[in-house]
Amino acid sequence: MSDVLVLIHCIIFISENIEVTPLRYASHELDSKYFLEPLVTEDFPTVIGQAPKIPHIIHQTFKNEFIPNKYIPFIKSFVKYNANWTYMFWTDASARKFISDRYPDFLQVWDNYAEPINRADALRYFVLYEYGGVYADLDFECLRPLDRVTMKYAAVFPLEPFEHAVFRRRIPFCVNNAIMMAQPKHSFLRHIKRGYFTSSSIEGSHIDNKWLNIIVTPFKNAKVDMR
């Protein structure tokens, strides 16, 4: 099975049957050093002299081609530092066509989502599963080439900032969906994709598909090795 890395506190998934269960803690337990986010003192691990495990494709999305000016420099930063990569920009129209062409059984759920953010959240997982590559929200800036992070691991899912997990959710960590990368058809993304089909129905398509539900609900009977 291909490996997957979650940054900072690393979770290596070692089973096809994956579960990420949110853990609740009392307020006094949040003082534990376990909740201190460590400083990054080393560069991202990589290997030299082999083909990348993650395709060199960048995915970003907005409702249409009229992108707010505040995002333009961030988009250009990804193009600047990854000039040899393929850049795929998804609008509402191209996203719907993609779902219609590749996942027609999901289209009615897609069309019945109550909020556009529900479709934007779903799209990032489906395009990564289909094409692989790197997904990044428009407010992310690229500061150097991404080649290094595509070489060693088949999937990389960074964590949310420490304070988001501990003070908002009262859990030790949570996986974000604002920037992530994977090879196509990765098993972790397959579990998430299945979760969309099994947890969303036409009647229940208003379901809150924020990161916590999407990351947690598809995974049952987990075997998770905390490193």
C-alpha cells in the first residue's frame, strides 16, 4: 500500500480500513506538553534520483475566472516557482462538468448542496483522486519549488494550525484541506470519496461537509500508527 504522511504530528496509515477518531479533552488536560506544536527544524524529507510519487499538477478553484485581485500574487507564486508543472484552474462550470463526466452518480448530490463551499470542499478531493497533484486554496503563497515534497511520500496532508485544533475543537490535532497533495487513486482519498457517496443523500445533501466531518466520518475500524 502507498504511504501517506500527515505533517507535524505524523500519522502513517497502515491499513485499508482507516479511522481517524476525534479525541475530546477536559480543559486542564490542554495544558499538557502533548499539545505544544513543535518547531520545524529540518527540511521536508525527500529522496534524490527517482521519479516523483506525486504528479506535478497544481489544482486551484474559484467560482469563475474573475479572481479577486488580492489572490493574484498568490496564484502567480505557484506558477513562478513551479514553471514546469501543469496548472489546472477549476471554476464552478468546469467543476460541474468534471463531476458530470467522471462521477455522474454523484451529480445530483452535487447539484443539491445548499452552499457553494460544499461543492468546493468536495471538488478538491475528487480532482486529487482523479488526477493527483497538489491542491491549494487561493490564499496560499508558494515560497519555493514544490518538487521536493513530491518525491518520498505518496500523499501529504498537513495539519491545521495548533490553535484551531485545541481551542476551537478541543482535540489534539486535525487535518486541514486547504493545502494537500497525493498521487491519483490514493487509498486515503478513496476512503474520503466513498464517504461522500455513503454519507450524503439527495435528501441530506445539506450535510455539513467541513474538514472534520469529511476526514472523520468515512473511516471505520482504524489502525493508526502515531509517529
